[in-house]
Amino acid sequence: MKKRFNVILTLFLVFVVQLTFAQTKTVTGTVTDDGGLPLPGVNVIVKGTSTGSQTDFDGNFAIDASKGDVLVFSFVGLKTAEFTVGDANKVSVELEADAAQLDEVVVTALGIERKPRELAYSVASVDNEDMTETRSTNAATAMVGKVSGLQINTTSNGVNPNTRVVLRGNRSLLGNNQALIVVDGYPSTRGVLDRINPDDIASTTVLKGANAAALYGSEATNGVIIITTKRGKGKLNVTLTSSLDLSDISYYPELQDEFGVGGFPDGTLYPLENVNWGPRYDGRMVPASETYEDGRVLMVPFSPIKNNHKNFFNTGSTIRNSVAVGGGDDNSDFLLSIDHSNTEGVVPDDQYNRTSARFKASRKFDKFEVSANLSFFRSHANTVTPGGHQDRDLFWYLVNTPLHIPLQDLKNWRTGEFARNEVSYYRFYENPYFIKDTQRRKDNVNEFTLITSAKYDFTDWLSARINVGYTGYNTSRKDEKGGLTYAFHVPDPYSEIAPFGPKTLDDNYISNRVNSDFIINVNKQLSDAFHLDVNLGQNLRLSESKQIRVTGNNLIIPDFYNVSTRTGNLGGFENSEEYRKMGVYGDFTLGFNDFLFVTASGRNDWTSALDKDNRSYFYPSAGISFVPTTAFEGMKGTLRYLKAGFSASKTGNDPLPYNTASTFLAPDGRSSGQRYGLFPFGSTAGLAQSSGDVSPGLKPEFTTSLEASVEFAFFKGDRLRGSVTAYKSNSTDQLVDINVSQTSGAETLYTNIGEIENRGLEVDLNGGIIRTNDFSWDLGINYSTNDSEVLSLLDGVDEIEVGGPYLDNSGYGAAIVAQVGQPYPLLKATDYLRDAQGRVIVGADGDPIANPNLTSQGKTTPDYIVGMNTRFSYKNFSLYAVADYRTGHVFYNTIVDALEFTGLTEHSVTSGRQPFVYPNSVYDDGSGNYVANTNRLTTGGGNNFWDAYNNQKANYVTDATVVKLRELSLGYTFDQGLIDNLGFQDLKLNVYGRNLFMWRPSSNVYSDPEFNYSTGNAVGFGTQAQTPPTRQYGISLTAKF
Amino acid sequence: MKSIKSIIKNSIMVIAATAITASCSDDFFDVNDNPNEPSVSTPSLTLTAAQQSFTYLNATSMNYLGNYIVYNWATPSNWSANQDLFRYQIDNTFYANIFEDSYGITFRDLAYVKGVEDASGAVDYSAYDAIVETIKGFQYQHLVDLYGDIPFSEASQRGSNTTPKYDDAETIYKATIDSLTSAASLALDLPLNAENPGSADIIFGGDMGHWAQFANTIKLRMLVRLSNTGQDAYIKDQIALIDANGAGYITSDVSTNPGYSQNLYQQSPFYGYVGYNEAGEELDRHDFTVATDYLISLLQENNDPRIDLLFNTPTKGGDHKGAPQLIGLPGTGFTSGDLSKVGEGLLKSPEQDQPIMLLAEALFLQAEAVQRGYIDGDAKDLYEMGIAASFDYLGAEGAEDYYAQPLENVSWEASSNKIEAIITQKWLALNGVSGIESWIELTRTGYPANLPIPVDSDGKRPVRLLYPSSEYSTNANNVPAQTAAEAFTNNPFWK
């Protein structure tokens, strides 16, 4: 078969790919390893061309070549073999184990490729297959459980989940703790990990500690996740993937279903109440709406409807299609990929769609190489947003619907006979369907990134490279929140929500970032024994952003949302930011006989965010690594590879811009500390001093970390590989807004304080446990522990508040703090008084006594995390699973406050709403001793008692231990023979599920302990803003041809 | 090929050169001036902000808390609110904003205004200083009354002193009395080049004579507060200083108005807190703040026409009705529609002036001072003028007929205990306006007598608030330790 390709790409680069064609024939054969087992997935190419193929599951291949052509066989971990085509058409090739096993390069900082043996620190990686197995569109969630020391939290689910990615614990009290994301050598923002198309990722390297990342500068203090996107390879190929996911609510909070609406006093039926302190459900007919003038009223049985709240939610779906076209040879390659997905949420009417497109190409000339990577991302989300007359989350409205009210019959709040707002059951809080229909938020995101890189080889040991990247990012948000009006009023309503007007909000945010690195590299074998690798570079970072928001309330035209039709003042603000940084750095590696390596690096930064005197700061690092298995002949046996490494590093970090002087602001009437009014009042202006003061002479903060690691591989074929790493990092001079006494006139002081220490151990084990002809089983286990401690803060300051969703409201009762001598972050909450053994103290009336101070409840990040990923293959089938286990932490989900208020908590009915002996309690016998309480009953078991119980938030802090089956996938790869007839190179069918099961301690009846009210450092607070946990399951088909 | 090589070589050199030159310019990094918030202000701009925050705190949180403790208001059965007020659940998060916002917002801005000086000496800011000292006097008095020992001499230095020490209560009182004396004198005797705040002063519009009167009145209030401490000689000496400056006491209500309007966050503070929102709709708080049964019966027994201005009749119809302060109110007959809510005498309009100190209060203070022999005057006359001023403020009529009735604590002659009558009438006059002052006076005098205590509490009325938890976590070495019981047992120093 003669084929001729002429592919022309019109870009800044024009090149032509041609195939040589002469007298070709089809050469077939089998490739095996040195044990005689067939090797699937071996790359077979005709040297000097882009003709290529791969061996199939049985190790067989077929390729077009002419006599005299050289076939090159390559496979990861094995020595590349070459074979010259002769007269025979069938060949048999055996690939030997590569003596330099585990010498495939890993991509390290700045895209510099290194062999793992040269590195003094540990590096982990996740390959493309593992990232895309269960078709998650969010790359962050696809990394869970696969790398030790990496903690990824999905802080809120919903159609576009938020994630928090932290390596080796929190180092910074109030600053950023999330890992730096680098794509093809270009430092990107944290959100890029959620947006990038996982199918575009060839491999992901995780540099866990500052040691690995000193070359990136400040942001790398928190570790780096390096993403390398795929390059086009081989002859022109097209890959199509389609998938369909469905998602369901997996766990809804547990509610009591014994007592129904009413109260005042407890046990009295008030059919239109929203709280459940009334009588027991007994099935009698009760009104479930107001009564019309003519006497019509909706009557329903007074008994709970099963899954009344859960049935509000839908089965969501995601449909995703992607196409990737690529090709390449030794000198050039290109890749074009487009991915589109559309998600309908479990919350009815929530919708999210996103599109990513990427084009990358590179071309290598004699001494010069150039490449470019353009990517574009856009998304649109339309979701329900907090609203109503008290601006509450959707969950609140569900909880305020009692279990006997037929929620499914109340969808038509506009005109339904008993569902319309004028007469419906909803007298105190709005109908959840009304909220879902009228309180909407639309978000659009556009991101365009261009990464270019050029490299020139002066000689075979001296080269220079320049990487320049640019990202333009903008978001635009519009809130359309409808109002509540009544067409009429029934005579004598039980109660009525006051009508309110519609409002709208528009917010636009634009940012531009440029990052450039210019690096000179010297890579020279100095003598037989010594090898030198030096990188010297200069980095420039420029960024600017602007945000503008306008709001208007009480709009005059219904369903028309523009601030021009508002009543009252135009609200909003305008914010801009500019930042510049420059760094120069050097990295030096001296290798001795390929088994001993000494590395050192240093970097100096100049930043615009600090004053002139403190603007420049320097930080070095050094390390050593030793490979005994190469150093000592005869050491290798069952132990095939051993490497020990030790490194120490220091990284500096600068503050955010505009933090070097305190300022004044016109109070806006709504922010904390400014609620006393919105200035200007007409023509009367006012400027209040900012509540934050700044310490003069701010310095950068520094993190010093030490790391020791051992990597090993056992058995032929490196069937068992692993690493053990221990680290200790100390972060000092933290740039923190510490809370100071408000009697000073400042609420916070931005200053350098404190020291936090993190210590931990990480163990990774990966094994090919079974390898036979038909069946194989691979298992990976990773275990990580992290101990954090606040060593010091400031003289006289023992504790600082880090955050909490209601921190503005000082009466709230729970907060995340950093306290000297304690792990960080720590949850503190109000509690009852307890004796030395932790038993609750009750008073003479039998009621527990409140403790006036907040008490510590425990840390909110896990003591240890164990992750497991495993793959079984049998002939064409493969089964893949990922699970993880986290424990040693606590959390507080504030949805329980809504449940307690409405009388829906299970614990409120354990004594049948009657007075009871508070479990595990004691009382003072008068002499200062505490005796076990077996007879003093509480003053009540209803509304009054549980309302007071609700003030002690410690009652709701639960163990956050959780085991999750994160991913499960069953794949079937179609036989080569079968699909060849169809013209496909590869066809794979997958059935998969994500977040299928979650096992929690019995005390956690509320939600997923990973949820958090924000992605910030105050971890451990779930709120009513998150949708209940969901599970996804789906099917996908991938075709390559 | 050769030309490409040299192009590349040249490009690399250009890039290297640019890189190096970019590092040399210091101006390159000079982009850290905040474009979103100015780093400078003027005394007039910040004085206005301080006066508004001071007014707001007094009109909302302090006023609301006080009204509940002196048993003016309750909460209906269909609302879950104010339980902490009925349980007297005083801990160190309870109304912590009274302490925190006084220092953290108002004193902060006042300290800035006081500290501004014109380096060239061309402009003098003494007028501002006099105003600052007067407002500080007013607020520090309340803080000492509510908290006892508090930071004073080391306060408001921002980053320079983040852990101010706590000073003795009585020392602060006396120091404040002295600074009010000098503030009044300064206000009346300003340097020629003193800048007058003009319309930036949203309380008196730059009328310094009124400021002197206000300073004198606050000072009188502080002196009368010392009535139980056996320091009558000191009190009389200080009164002599008041008389010496000749400004006298206030002759009309002291109130703030920067230009309140019916806009979000711009309404008159009390109106926007307990009344109606910017769309004219009833606020939740208006629905859950209702009259107590005790107050309604008292007003009815005394035929007090102010009842219709202090409260609206219930929306479901019928005569005025109040409820006891009780968490477990019955669901029928005690919903918000069945009870009297805060009325139009107090909630006049979103643009209304926000009173800080009523003329009625000043008159009752003078009546008591005369009665105790501190100042000369006609106690009965001042008493009756006080009642009339209250009627006037609320828009009620018939003050003379009211205090002509021969009832205890209504008519001067018929009242066996004149001090009790003065304080009881003051409690009625301050209803809904200066609740915190009524509570403090109740602690000092025990009047009005027989005020009920909510059943859900432990039976004792609180006499102070506790230091906020923020102080314990940020100023632990200075803030005194307290137990929860102290809120009920540790009386202010002047008791």
C-alpha cells in the first residue's frame, strides 16, 4: 500500500512531513522480554522516518518497511534494540533489561530533565493512564490517593468543584499553602489544575518539598506539581473519546422522622410551622397550606414522606467528547486537541459546560529547537445562588420543609392552587423550588495561554534556552436574583414573608501574567569520573489584574436584570493590582562515576511587594545522593537499585502587593468593621482608618527544610519499587496579619512572626505482584504522615485566629486557630464544662453548664493518609481501583445548626423529647468532687433544651476519619485483529465510577468531612453551601486511528 | 543556514542584554502604591467617620441591649431570637462588639484626628481636639460603667503598642472628667487660626458653643454617677468648674445626621436596625421586638399618652398588648401579630436625626443634681421639663395633664421618693433611645423598683459585661481574669 502524506500547518512555523517511499513490504514479528514473555506496547519505528507502530497485547506488531531500513524497538525500562530489515518478513526480537533502570528522565524544575539518581530529593509521578482512567474533567481530583504526602480536598462539589491541593502540611499560617502548578515550564495559577484537560497531560511530576523547587523561587515553598503536556508522536493519528457520566446524591444527612411540625409549647401541632417541635407523626389529616377565603385548603396525612428532601435532587449527567490529532518524528511534532463537556447537576437546573483547545508544535533544526503551546479554555456555569429574604443557601430551604409536606407537589409556586406563594405552606422561608427558579448566578471564564520556548546548542555541552509564557484570564459573573411579590393575600394568614425586590450583580475580573526564563546550560563530562551540569538563569514575572463590580437592588422591571433599572444607590467597587518580580538563579550538579552526585543551588529575588531596603533576598539549597548499587559491584542481586539522598534548602517568600502601608477607606456599610454606614451620605464624605496596621521593615518569610530519602527496586524487571522519605520543615518570619488587641485601635498587624514546624514520613510502594501471560496485578500503596506544630507566634501572643465562615459574628462559637505548642490548624469551639475525665458537668437543675471560653477540639488536617491504587489485567480486560483513608482529624459541618434549629436532628429525639439524664455526666457533690450523674434529669427534652445545646458547638464536632473508594474502572481493549478491519489502531471501552462509597464513623451523620467553606487555610468547616456528597458512574469509548 | 545561526546568536544577545538591563532599574519595582485605598486622609474626613460609627454603636447594639435588660422589650413566640438576652447568658462573646468597636473603630479614628498636626503651623486643629475629647468622654464613661478596668492611657497606639495595659476604673473616670473640663474650655476659647470642621461635624455642624454644653452635660452625668461614693465635695468642686466656663448644659437633643436617606446602609441607625429596610418593608428585627407586658400595664395604669408613640397597636387588631420575657411563649396569642411593636414616635423616618443624648436626660440629670444638693435650681421644675421634653421628642401631647395626676413616680408632689421618681421617669424618657443608660442607672440606683427578671435566667440581673474573648486571645497578659458569675456580682466601682 502506497501512501503519501503532505501535511502543511499554517502557523508561525511551517514544516512539511514526508514519508520516504520505496519498495516497502510489511514486516511482522513478536517482541519479548529477556524472560520470554511477550511485551505489549513496545514502540516500533522505522529509523529516520515517522512510520511507527506498537506491539499488541501478545507482543505482535506489523510495520511497513523496506529492506535495509532499521527498525527501532523501544520500551520504558528496557534497553532499546535495533534491527535491520533483511529478506525475512517475520522477526523475533528480545529486549533486555536496561542496566540503567529507572534512568528514564523525570521533568524537574523549569522543565530541566534529570535522571532520578542525580536528585537529592524524592520525586513522584502520575502517568496519563492513571489520570484519565475514570474520565474526571478535574485533574486535581484525578490525583487523589496516588502520591504520598499530597493531600487534595474537594472542598465543594456541585457542577464545578473546588479543590485544595497541599503538599506536606500547612507551612504558612495565613498565606498560601497550595502547591505551585507548572505547565510545560510555565508557572501557572492554582486554578489551572482544575481547568486543564486531563487528556492533554502526558505525565505529572510532583516535587513535594521546597528542596525540589528552589529554582522556582518563592511560590515553590509549597512544592510543585509539574505537568508535561503530550507531544504528537508517530504517524498521524487521531484519538476520539466520548464518555457519559451520571451522578447521584450518595449521602444525605440523617434526619429524625418521629416528630412533626409545631411547638410553643413542645408537642403542640402548628401545621404551618417550619420547625419540628410538635407532636409525633400519627397520620391524621392536617392542613398543608393557608386557607382560601372560600375555605379551600390542602390536607395531607401527618406522616413523614420517605426521601422527601433527597427527591428534590436529580440524577445529574456529564457528556464529554474529545478529539486529539497529532503526529511527529524525531525532528518535529504537533498536537491539536479539543475537549468539550456539558454537565447537568444533581441540583435541578444547575448547568456547567467547558471547552478546552490546545495546539502545540515543535521543530528541531540542527542546533536550534523551537516550540509553542497555545491553549484556550472557556466555561459557563449557571447555578442556584444564596438568596431569598435572608440570603440563605438552598440547603436551608430544604431543611425548613418538614418531612410530611409533599415537596414534589409544590413545584408550581407561581400558579399552583396550593403551591402558589400566596397560600403555600411556606410562611417563614421560601419554597426551595422558588429559590431554585429565581436566585441564579452565571459565571463565564475565559483563559488563553501561550507558552513558547526556544533552545540553541552552541556546542554539544553548552546551550541556551528561553521560555516565555503569557496568560490572559478573565471571568465575568452575573447574579440575577428574583423578588417575591403577592398577587393577593388570604384573610388571616398564619404568617407571611415580607415581599422583596429583585437584585442584580455584575462582576468582571481581568488579569494578565507574563513569565520568562532565560537559562544557560553547561552539561559536560569533565573526565571519566566527573560529570558537571550547570544551569544559570534569569526569571522575570509581571502580573496585573483589575476587578470591577456593580450592584443594584430593588429593580423595577421583573425578570429584567440590569443595574440601570435599580432603585437607590449604585453599589460596587473597583480594584486593581500590579506586581513585578525578578530573580537570578544557579543550579549545579557534580556527578562522580554515575553513583555519587552533589548538587547546590541558589536564587536571589527582587520583588515589588517589599520596600526598597528589604526588596532583595537570597536563598540557597544543597544536597547529595548516592547509588550504592552502582557504586559497589556485586551488590545488585534481588536488590536491583538503591539510592539514598539528603538535601537541605531554604526558600524565601514575599508578601502580596500593597501590604507595606496602612490605608484609609470609605466605609461601605456591609464589610466587617464597616457596618455602621455607607459613605458618602449625599455630599458628606468620610474616610475611616484601615483596621489593619503594618509593621515597619517587613521582611520576606523563609522556610528551611531538610529531607532524607531512600529509593529502591527489587526483583527482575523492577517488580517491586518504593521509596521512604522523611522531612522536617520550619517556616519562620511568617508574613501574617495577626490579630492584636482592638484596644490598640488596630484589629490586625501585618508583621513577620512565628515559627511553624512540619515533620513527616512518606512511604511509597509499587509492585507488579503477578505477571503471567494472561494475567497481571499491580498494586501501589502510599502512606504519609504529617505532624505540624506552631512553635512560636509573637511575644505575648499565644494564639491567632485563622478563619471560619462566621468569624465576623463574634458570638458564633467556633473558629480555626493557630495556637503555640499545638498542631496547626486547630479547631476551637464552645463547649460544656467538663471534669478532668472529660465528663460533662451538670448543675442542680440537671442541665449541663456552659464553659464561657472556647476549648480546643483537635486538629483539622489528618494525622496520616493511606492511599491505594491497583490494577488487574486479564487478557483484554483491566480493572483499576483507587481508595484512600484519612484519619486523626476532626471537623464541624454547620449544616447541623440548621437541623438543630428546625428540630430535625436525630439526637433530639433519643429520649422522646422528654427530660433525660445527660449521658456520661457528673455533678459537684458539694465538696468539689464529681460524682456520676444517674438521677438528675435535664429541665426539658424539647426546643428550649436543644436550642441551648446548639450554643455549645463542640457537641457537633465529629471525627473526620473517612475511607473512600475514589475510583473504580473496568476496561476492555478490543483485539488488534478485530479492530484492524475497522481501520482503528486502538479501541477501548471503559465502565467506571468515582466516589462510589464512603465509610465514615457512626458519629458523622452529616456530610463529607472534606467539604470546606473555602479553599483557604481554615480547614475543617463544612457549611450549608455545599451540595450533599455525590457519586458518579459512567461509560466511555476511546478510539485511536 | 549561516544566516539563521547569526540571527539566533544575535537574538540571544539581545535577550540577554534586555534581561540584564531590566534588573538595573529600581523604578521597575516601584509599583507598590495601593491604587485601591488612599494612604492619606484629613481630620475632617475621619472625624465624620468616627462620629457616625460612635452614633451607630450607641443607637443599635448598646441601645437594644439596654432596653432588654431594663425589661422594656420582649420577643414573640414565632421567632427564635434573643434567647441569650432572656437566659442572661453573659459570656465573653455576648455583645463583645460594644467593647471591640468602641476601641477598634471609634477611638481609632478619633486618635487619628487628634494626632494630626500641621507641620507648618498655619492651620490649628484645636476645634477637632475639643470634639474628639468630648466624644471620647461620652464613650469611655459607658465603657467603664459596663466593664470596669479598661485600657485607657496606653490605648489607641496601633502597631506601636499592641498590648495596652488595663487602667483602674476610677482613675479613668477622674481623668476623663478632667479632659471634659479642658475640652469645654478649649471649645470656648479657640486659637484664631483654628479650623472649624463645619459640615464635617455631623453632630453640631461646627457650633463649638454646643460642644461645650455637651461636654458639660457629660461631665455632669459622670459626677452624678459618683453619688454613692461619698465624694460629694469632689463633685461640688467639679460642678464649680462647669459653672465657670459659662456654657451651661444642653438645651436641645444632641443628635447626628450626615444626610441619612432611604438607601441601603444609609438610613438613620436605629430606624435601619429596628424599623424598616430601604424598600420600606418591615425588618425581621421589627417583627421580633415587642413590648413587655409589665411596661404596657404601667403605661396604661399611668394614662401615659406616650404609649401610642412608643408602640404600635398589634397588627391583628385590639388594644396594646405586651409579653413577658420568656423563651417558651405559647404559640397562640403571643405571635408578633398579637403584640405591640416599636412605634412611630421612635421610628419616625429613615432620614430622622439619630439622638445621642436627649434633652430630657440632661434635664433629669440636673433635677437629680439639685435634689442631691450638687447644683442650685428647682428640682420640680427640671423634673417636669424633663417629662415635657420626652413628650416633645416622641410627638406626644398632654405632658402637663400627665404629670398633674397624683400618682407615685408621675407627679412630683405625690412621689414619696423624689430620686425614685426622677429615675423612673428618666427610664420612660430614654425608652428606645438610650437603653444602655437606663440599665446603668438601674444598677446605680435600683430604680425603677420591682422590674421583673426573666424566668429563663438564674434570677439575678447582670451588673456588667465581660471582657471579650478577643482580649483574652490577643492581650492575655493584661486583661484581668473573670468568671461568668462576675457579670452578676461584680458591681461597678461607683455602686
